[in-house]
Amino acid sequence: MENQRLLVVGAGQMGAGIAQTAATQGFEVWLTDNAPEQVQKALSGMQARLSRAVETGKLTADQQRDILSRIHAVPTAQSVSSIDLCIEAIVEAEAVKVGVFRELGEHFGPDTILASNTSSISISRIARDTRYPERVIGMHFMNPVPVMRLVEVVEGALTKSEVTQHVMAAAEAMGKVPVLVQDYPGFVSNRILMPMINEAIFALQEGVASREAIDTVMKLGMNHPMGPLTLADFIGLDTCLSIMEVLYQGFSDSKYRPAPLLRKMVDAGLLGRKSGQGFYHYD
Ligand code: NAD
């Protein structure tokens, strides 16, 4: 894993976290987004987080400078070459991801592994239109990436075992614990987590309890570090809705129908922390 060259496509909350984590562990990282201001926002966020780590003595100023010097903003994925691993962390929309993977497959050769950070979309379908579908895999990081240790590694129907092994080793080199799962809707993490969040939204919608009460029940009663409505805001309500739709369509089972309140909030642009308002308000 020496001198690994990583491209991160999508500089939102996950892409920024992946770039920072990889650069901290010595990867050379290129970061791109189709909204250039997102890359600038990601870089200033990293700068601020690393400065806090210096203030609290977890990093030295030299280490901070070295980490930031390993992260390069680029206008497009096509601006770089000789990439070992490309991790896509763009919006959770299948058609958009399929298009981006087709373009990545056209640009990079068979030596580049293309990984998706998708929370729920089929890796086999994302891979289908790429030039080397056997080089496509899921690498599902958890939020916030610098803190959370799990990476769910998702094998598509055609993923080669050498690709899986490389990605498991890359996740370990980033200081993470990779767990291998197969390509089913929501994989393991969101197949279990998201119906719980959706049920909490149904409970709120039906007036069973207030948002604070629902979160407190799950925090104090089930020992969850964060209540499900707070967690939904943290993940992003648009992402939660997309995942529920993938589960609903993928299993054709009404138990996965998205709560109407979730849909209504997304329609209104109330996306949680990233938009400033979700179940709670953020300044
Ligand atoms: P986000 O909205 O914060 O960021 C998405 C970024 O993708 C934006 O900056 C957007 O400009 C960019 N983008 C959109 N289309 C693009 C394109 N065609 N080319 C380049 N950039 C493009 O979203 P996020 O929370 O970072 O989620 C990104 C991915 O990670 C999604 O697939 C999501 O399901 C997954 N994920 C999210 C979480 C979470 O808790 N938010 C956890 C694990 C995985």
C-alpha cells in the first residue's frame, strides 16, 4: 500500500472525510466535484478539523502541513491519470452514478479500481456500463469518516477476488476495519439501520411522541449514541429517502415504504444538518 494514488469523486461530507482520512494515512489524494465550491468547502473543512487536532495535541503543525500537501484539488476526474483506486462519493442517485462510472471506465485503464461509497445502490448495476466491471466494487465508509472505523466492502456480481483483496488492504491502510458483504439492497448496514430511522419518522408523523422523546427513548433505552431523528439529520434526509426507495424497490416489500413525512421534508429542501434544517435546526 506504499505510494497509493487515490482519486475521490464528490467532495461532500463523505468525499471530504475519505480524502482527509486517506491523506492522513499517507495516500496521495486527488479530489474533484462537479460543483467547484464544494471542493473549496471540503478543503477549508479539513483545514479547520486538522487545526483543532493540532490545538489538542493529536497532531503536530508539520503533520498537518504534510497531510494537506497530499490533497490536490482537480477540476475533473479526467485531469488525473495513473490512479490506483478511485472512490466515488457523489449524490445517491443510480442514474447519476451509472453515468459517472461509465466516464471513469472510459478514462482509466484496467489497473485502476473503481469503488463506490454508495449506501444502498446495487454495485452490479453501477458496474454494468463500465469498461471493466470486474474492477468495480463498493467501499461503504461510515459518517464521519475520520472517526468511524467500519468500511463495508461490497462485492458486485462480477467483482474479481483480487480487487476485493486490494480494497480490503486499502481500507486497512486507511486505519479502518473492512467487512465483506454481498450486493443486496442496503447491504447489511442500511438494511438494518434505515428501517429503524424510517420507523422513528412514522412515529413522529403519527404523533406517538415528540422528536426529542423519540430520540431520548432510543438513546437512554437502547444505548444508542445518537437518537434516530438526530442521526437522520446527520446522514442527510435526501440520502435517507434514496436508501428507503432502494430497499422498497429492491425487495418489493411494503415494510420498506418511505415515511410520507420524510418525503415531504425532502421535497421542501429540509435535508438535515447540511441544509441547516431537518428534524432539528442547525446554525
Ligand atoms: P453530499 O450531498 O454531502 O455530497 C455529494 C457531492 O457530490 C456534492 O458535493 C455534489 O456536488 C457532488 N456531485 C453530485 N453529482 C456529481 C457528479 N456527477 N460529479 C462529481 N460530483 C458530483 O452527500 P454525502 O453525504 O457526502 O453522500 C455521498 C455518497 O456517500 C452517497 O452515495 C451516500 O449514499 C454515501 N454515504 C453517505 C453517508 C452519510 O451519512 N451521509 C454515509 C455513507 C455513505
